[in-house]
Amino acid sequence: MDTEILNIEEKEFLSFIINPFKKKVVYISKEKARQGKREYIYIQLSDSPCQLPCFPEGELYKNMEVKKHYTLNELGL
């Protein structure tokens, strides 16, 4: 059985955020912030980037690898 990359809450949140732009999403990744032990979700759209607010490192999106580009399908979105 494959492990889900996102938990239910993470899927619901990202689905809500990307819904108006779903057809424009190229990839979603988890990135490290430049300062401190923080991370953020980066969404690359076909016409612009989108960065969500930072969160403490290792607290959210635990099954996503840093700097890996995920498709919506891979994330179950």
C-alpha cells in the first residue's frame, strides 16, 4: 500500500487554495525558507509563481520532499 504524500487536512487546504487556478498549476513543491528553520509551499503556475506563508520546519507536509516538484496527480489533488 502506497503512503499518501498529503494528509486529509493538507489536501483540503491545498485544494481550496488552488481551485481557481487548478488548470494553471505546473507543479507544487516544499521549499526551505532562507532564514531560520522554516519551510513553505511553492506553487508554480503557468503564468506566475505563488508562495504560501512559512511554517516551522518538519511540522506540515511531512511526506513531501524539499525541492521536489510534485504534480497535482502525485499529490492526489
